[in-house]
Amino acid sequence: MSSDEELLEQAKRDSAEAFETLYRRHRDWVYRLAWRFTGNEADALDVLQETFAYLFRKLPGLRLTAAMTTFLYPVVKHLSLNVRRAGRVVRNASEKFLPPTQDAERTTHDASRSELAAALATLPPDQREVVLMRFLDDMSLEEIAHALKTPLNTIKSRLYRALDTLRDDPRTRDYFFGS
């Protein structure tokens, strides 16, 4: 399997197959992230399309200096926030932080997901963003710092404060200590 860097180099040489592989590799992550910011399936799909159009336009001179997700995160965030600023309303604001689930999962996990989403909604936005990037997007602290253009120690501090708050919240205590 080719690395993202190898695929980018191939895509720069007009390999549609390489670009398609990059798209397939990262589309679900981009969609989930866009959905988290927009809270709306149609808007998330628009952001997904715009994100890869942006990547395609950047191809000729693009040099990947970090993970692809680290490069794409600020792009998805910016495009998503533009969609929201355009006047679209986010429904179920506390639920928007967690990606949609499949129907089979929905019936068994709705209550705990709602509690987790509500607890996340109480965090300050900068702390919530770091928690979601770390645990939902599976990004390292270094990748988060790079994507947010924020010092690593600041990221560590935000994560520590957020986890400390969540540990004390009765809605999320089981995530830390089990049943």
C-alpha cells in the first residue's frame, strides 16, 4: 500500500488513480469532521467535495510536511465554518459533536451518545476540539498542535483540563472508570 506522500507525488504526475486512492482513504474522516462542524449531512457532503477540490487545486506545488489529516483538518474546519456562517441552522447542537451512527447502533447507543455529546457541549470550544481531535480523529498531540498552529504545551493543557472536567461529570464517569 502506497503512503499518502507517494500517492501525492503520483497524483502530481496526473495519476487519477492515485488521487482517487487518497480520496477513498480520507473521505470518511473528512465527512465525519465536516459533519461535526456543520451538524448537517448535506453540508458535510458539500464540505467533503470542496475539500478534495481544494486538495486537487493545490496538487502542483503541494509538499506534505505532516500527516494528510493534519493538512486537511484546517481546510475542513474553515470550509465548514464558512457553510455555517452562510446562515444554515445547526439542529441538535449538542449532538453535532459525534458523527452519525448506523441504524443498528442507534437503538443501543442513543442514550449514552446523548449524554456524552451533552457533556462535550459543556466544554469550552478549544478544549472540546482537542478532545475530539485526539479521541475521535485519533490524531497525536503533535498532529493536533500542527493542525491548529498552537504550541504543544497548550494542546496538552487543554486536553488535561477537558479530561479532568469530563472525569468529574456523572454523564461521562463510566467512560473513565467503567461500570
